[in-house]
Amino acid sequence: MQMPQFTNPVLDSAFFIHQNSVDVGIPSKGVSSAAKKIYESMKERQYSTSTWKTHRLNPKVADENTINWIFLVDLLNFSFWSDLDTVDGTIPHPERYAVKFDGVRYTGYWSLCACVNRALQAGIPITSPRYYGYDASDDDLSAVFRSDTQEQIPLLEDRIRVMREAGRVLCEVSTTHVVCIKELECRVVCHEELAYRTIIRSFAQKFDGNFSNCIRESKQSAMQLIDMVVREFESFKDEHLFLGRQGMGFKVGCWIVGLFSIQRIIYQPDASCMSIQGTAGQFDRVYVVLRSALYHLSALSYSQRLLDLLHARTPLASSSPEEIEIRGNSIWAVELIRQEIQQIIDDEHVAEGSHRQKMKVNAILLDFYIWDHAKEIQGKNGTVPAHRTRSIYY
């Protein structure tokens, strides 16, 4: 079979993994069934990406502070499963890592959001790249993630390391700017010291300590932004070898389109907050429970060998064939479901003879919905335990 050509490297990698998988499959009947169920449910619930802003912990204002909030949260959005949870039930172990914020106890991904908001509420500029890249001590950053239970946040040292790396990239002096500074040094005389400092400051930082400038430099191209993020930020280089081929970009996550939308909203105040209109292909949301939902929807199938490993809660090493197959096939399954739903929408549009603009379903919307579905069915019959991998990528 000839390999299709993809402009999105994530889809390209996912398709290659799917075509060469041994322990994970994607049943076509399951994809069609899942697409119909999801589409009908989304219509019934009037589900949209605007649902994102309704959660009490998510930002409500679309501005550059929100962009920095989203960047930091996605930078740190990995490995929240607990060794204390021995079953994938809806009730977490009472001593697993948890954070209280405004009287509510949060676990998993939401504990991270609670950490960030708790720090901001206390006047700690935790979303500032300058702060977490340079100004804060390790103890300061550790305190941000303090637990309200016995268990501490997993991979704390790795979280501090990736914060340092990302903050310094956003605030660092670029080679081009260094040349400009040296030229200015030759021209500025002593009595112009104040003006000199102002001019130098304008040249000194590649991204001026703000992730929104990465978006501006990408010229509103999601693919350019993906390339830039993978190139500039080491912790986003989520690349793995599979059958001798390098797969890339899994972590360059579902926030890409959202960030573009927020960036547009900053200059278009009448736009709906957090509305995601475009598509940038398929991305791998960090939540491992998403794969369990796809399995429950019959959009993924596992070999008996892999099922035995999952039910035994055997850790899967990062970059192991089993882990890569689960991740790659999950991405490709969501893309196939997206295509099926879009076909249903297109057929309905033609049948109705409608002249109004057709709805476009994107992978981000599906990602949100499937994750919500995963939380609803977690621990019920017919589900499979989420795989356990400690990694800075998800």
C-alpha cells in the first residue's frame, strides 16, 4: 500500500505507526460507530470548544496573559497518574497528589491548573517566563506545586527543569540581536546611557519573554509554529524511533489552534472567547485516559498480550513499541473519526440543500469531547486500564 502524503508530521508519524502496529489496531466498524455516537451526542449537548472556558479553573479573558497561562500549563501537563490508584475508578485514592483551590480539591490535570491559579492568587507571577526561567529559586518553584495530601507531584525535578529551559528560551538573546547590540555599542556615547539601555532592551530578547511572540513569528501558520516550538523548546521534542523511523511532534499539543484563536481575539475584541475555528491537524492530548475512551468506543483494539500488561498495570517504558503503538494509533483513530463526522455533516448539508456555512469539525473539538467522555466512563465495565508511562511528554 502506498503511503499517503501528509503536510502534518504528526499525522504522517501516526499513520506509519498504525500501518506497522502489532499490538494495537483500529477497527473500521468501530470508527464508524464511534463517529455516529460522538456526533449525535455533541449535537444533543450542543458541545463546542467554547465549553473549555466554562471550567472554573480555565482563564476567561483572551489576552497575552492567557497565552502564557496556556503555554505553561501545557509545558507541565504530563504524568499525573498516581501509584496509589490501583484501579481506574472515579474516586481517587485519598492520599494521591491533590491541590485545594478556593475550597475545592483537584487531582490529575486540574491539580496543575489549581497550582498555577493558587500561585497567581498569592501574587506569584508563575506564568511569567522571566520568573520561572530566572528569578524564582528551585524552592520557590517547588512550593508552587506543594501538595495538600501525602503524595507529592510526580517528576517535580523534571518540571522545574523544563520550566527553566522554556523560560530561558523565551527570554534569551538571539545571535542576530547580539550583532545589533554590538553595533549600537559603537554608536552610543556616555551621556546617552539611558537611551542606550532602552534601545538595547528592545533588541535583547528573541521572544521578549512572551510566548505570544512565537505565534506572531510563525505568521499565523500552525505548521510553522509546530516547527518553531519543536526547534526552540527541548521538552517539546517528543520524537521516538519506531521500526527505524523517527516519529515527531506528539507533544506539540492540542493547544496550537487555541493559541492562534486567542491571538486573533486580542486584536478582534468582538470574537468569541476561546473559540477555535481552524484546524491544524491531529494532536496527542496528554491524558492517557483518552485511549481508554477510544477503546471503550471500539475505535481501538488491543492484542491479548497488551491487555494482560494493562490489566496487570505493568509500566510501559517511554519509547517502547507498545507505548508508541498506543499513542500513534490513538492519534490516527481520532483523525479517522474526524473524517467520518465531517462526511456525515457534509451529507446532511447536501440533503438539506442548505446555503448556510457548513460546520467544520476539528481534532481539537474531538479531543475535548473524548477526554470528557473518558472521565464519564472511567472505572465502568468495558473499559481497559490506562497505560502507565512516566514521561515529560504526557
